[in-house]
Amino acid sequence: MLRLFRVLSHWPLGLLQAAGALLGLIVYAASPTYRKRVRANLAQAGYKPGLLALHVARETGRMVGEMPFVWFRDGSTAAVHRVEVVGRQWVDKAAREGRGVLYLTPHLGCFEVSGQAVAEWSPITALFRPPRKSWVASVVQARPRGQLRTVPATSAGMRPLLRALRHGEAVGLLPDQAPAAGEGVWAPFFGRPAYTMTLPARLVQLTGAQIIMAFAERLPNGKGYTLHFQPLDEALPQDPALAAARINLAVEALIRMRPEQYLWGYNRYKVPRGLPPLLHTVKVCPIDSTL
């Protein structure tokens, strides 16, 4: 599989994304479970699934299709050299103030290229949950890293994150990744309780780091990506549940920018093993989507 990824990395980005889009539609049509989850999550966020669900399936496929290019294409044509950054001034401001930067990058757009782009100008330590499938793990471990360092999503991984932020470096987290039992709180996400990590708030409280929301928007026809940076300037509440809710609101705002590029097939509302199930949900009003 690793050899296949290396071969595919030489294909044009647009071709890989087009093939991925077709694959995404096939999976959407063939998997009732996946289709049901995408549509349910879109409806929970207030969208009318319909055509939007098909756009989501295509974009999710593009995300998969572009992985060989993003991970293994090197040299002047690498994916990281096709990234335009919007909001770099917020990163520079944090550097002038001597503060570390905590990048919160949800499952939106090409989140894999975000860390690579940051690593072009700064060391960045990213929290990493090892894949369960061995072939995926072997591919992931073979990726070139440069200044991008990964640490496991365990208690041992906490120390490198703190060290990096205290030295004015960058840390990257996926704020919408469901944590293990005991590592999060229930907080609203598009109007429904979702088990949400408390780690971002703890890191900020311990280091004074600047939170920057990050989203690498996938451009059409293999043209590359626009990496959006938006600072979370207001201080997070001390209460973990309120802080998690505030971060979820910021994640929602990013998703509203390009909802079709969010990973709606991710089981964001799952109950981690060891926690009792929730007994209620909250409904929200539908939002018309024109794409």
C-alpha cells in the first residue's frame, strides 16, 4: 500500500481529487450506514441534506484521493507549495508577544496540509491518534515530516505539547475529535451534546498560548488550498464545559464557511466507552444551503 501511495503521489492533484470524488459518490450510494449518518449530521446542524449530502460525499472522496499527493509529493510541486495563507498576521503577532500558538484544526477541508504549511516557518507538535489498521499506520509513519512532530494522544503526549508552547512554538489539535472517557466534557455541537476534549483549554491556561482556528479550504480543479487563520481572542471560561462550548462555537463558524468540506460522516456524537449514554438531544432550525 505504501508503494501504491508513492506511485499515486506523482499523479496530478486534480486527477487524484476527481477520482476521489467519484469514489466518494460510490461509497455514499453503496453504504446505507454512512449515508444515514451524513444526512443526520447535516440535519442536526440545520442543513437540508438533499444536494448538499452529495457535495459532502464528493468532497470527502477528494480528501481521500488527495492523500498520496499531500503526504508524499515532494520538491517544488509538493502540496505545501500550493497553499495561500490568509490571516498570517495573527501568527506573527503571537510570535512578537513571545506566545506559543495552539492551532485548532477541525475535520474540515484538507486538514492534513495545515500542519505541513505551519511547519514551513515554525516547529509544530501535533497530537496524533495512531490508526487502528496496520496498513494505514505504516503509510502514516512513512510520511516526510520536516519540522512537523507528532506525539501520541496519551498522558505521555501532554508533556511535549506543554514544552513546545512554553518555548513559543506551535501545537496542533483536532478539536472535534471525540476524546476518551475522562478526557472531555459534554458540550453542545450544532445544538446536540457532543463529548468534547478539554485539552485545548488546559493548554491555554497552563501556557498562555494564543488559540488560532485553522482551516485549509480545498480549491477546485486541483488548484491547491487557502489556509484560513482566525484568532480566538476572548479568554476562555475557567469552567471546562463552558470553555469546550466556546471552542465548539468557533469550530461551527469555520464549518459554516464551507459546510460541504466538513467530514459529516465522522461519528461526532458517539458516547465513548465507559460513559453512560445521553438521554436527550436538542433540535435546531433548518438552514437553506446554496452551493
